[in-house]
Amino acid sequence: MKMTTRAIVIIAAALMILAGAGVAYADDGSLQRVLKAGKLTIGAEGNWVPYVYNDIKDNNKLKGFEVEVAEEIAKRLGVKAEFNISNKWDGVIAGLDAKRYDTVICGVTPNPDRQAKYNLSVAYAESPVCLVVAKDNKDINSFEDLKGKLAGNSLSSSSGNIARSYGAKLSDVSLTQAMDLLVTGRIDAHVNNLTSISEFLEQKPNTAVRIAAIYKPSASWEIEEAAMFRKEDLSLANAVNDIIKVMNSDGTNYKLAEKYFGKLVADGISIYKK
């Protein structure tokens, strides 16, 4: 499609601003594509409180920490944020591969496999991971106890990979499904983000589960969250990466973390202290 004069002016202005900040981007067309479209399209998994969820008390409006981070990134790019929400994590990754959106902003852990296949930004948050079992389960009290057990986790998620690394077998279920399966004894454990588990238990305090252990990461990336892009979209990835760096340093991401996770959690996130 032929670009209008207005589109050319907008793109040129945006690139001049970025260049004025001392930023140089490869001419692969990905940043220009987003600027021309006037929107940054984002893939994410829904029903993940307090990260990405529909607020039933506010006409099902999409809210959450990841949502506001993505909206702020889009705003600083000079475009709108458009979300594509999946009910399965595996579907989110597949959507990026199929070019249904520009980026995934949804608790992506920048593990080595992902770094090899995709472009990952610097971290914009950190999320401690915990192990959850049924309240009456006396056999599992540490991650080491997962060997030979059945964990309810997405097959390609970072939490699932942690469970698998300790010898667990995986059943592909969501957080909400996992809680039900734990209570009824159909799975042995669930590994997930501590904030999400705490939020779930705050909303449903009578759920008969307990946090058995907090994961101790061997590397910082294991609890980090980053924006993910296709490998060929280097100029877009670089632009967003620079925006996230500023959001970390100017207090934007800290304030969002405090809003959704509380001051205690936000104060403990190391990347906001650098």
C-alpha cells in the first residue's frame, strides 16, 4: 500500500526524535511498519491477575501490570496499543511466530533458548516463583520433591520448565485450572509467579492449597520479564528496548509495580535500583 504524505511525516519525525537521542536502528522496516500502522500489536495470555485480566467490576475492561507497561511503551513510540489475548500461553508464542502481532508482553522470561530464537528486551520487572500444593499434601515441601510428580503447568512456560527441571511431569493447564486440580487431587503441584498466586488466594482465600516453597534462581533471568520480538524485527526491538530502559530509570515501571504488586514487592525489584 502506498504511504500517504502524513504517514511519511509521522515516521520521519519519530525517527528523528530517536536519532536525536543518539539511537541508531537497523533499516529492517519493522519500526517503520509499526509507526505507519499507528499501533503496536501485543500478544498476551489473559485471565492472569494482576498482569493481564478483564475487570468484571469495570465492564470487563482489560487491565493489569503488563497492559499498562505495553500501553506506555506504545505511547512513547507515538502509537496506540492493540492487544491480542489468548487463553493459552502456547498460543501466544505461536501467534508471534505467525506474525499476528508485533510483540509479546506477558511475563516472558528471557531464557537462553528464547534469546537464541527471538529478540528480547531488557527486563522491565522481576517475578519470584513459588511452588503450590494441596493444603493436606505432606509429601512435597521443596522443589526437589517434584521428582516423578505431576505438575499442572503450560508445557512451554518458564514455570513449567522449572518444574520439569526438578523431574516433574507436566499437565498443560492454566493457573485457575491448576488450583481446582490440586484441590481434587488430580495433580500434585503447580509452579507459578508468586504475585499471581498471592492475588488468586486473596480473591479465593478458602482454596485448600498452600505455598510449599519459593524458588531460588540460579541466574537473574529466571525471574525477569522482558518484551519479546521476532528475530528479524531488530529495529522495533531496539526502539522498545531503549524505551524500557528509560521507563526503568524514570520510575514509571516502579510506580506500576507498586500499583499492582504493592510497595514491598516493588522495593525488592533490583532492576529499578540500577
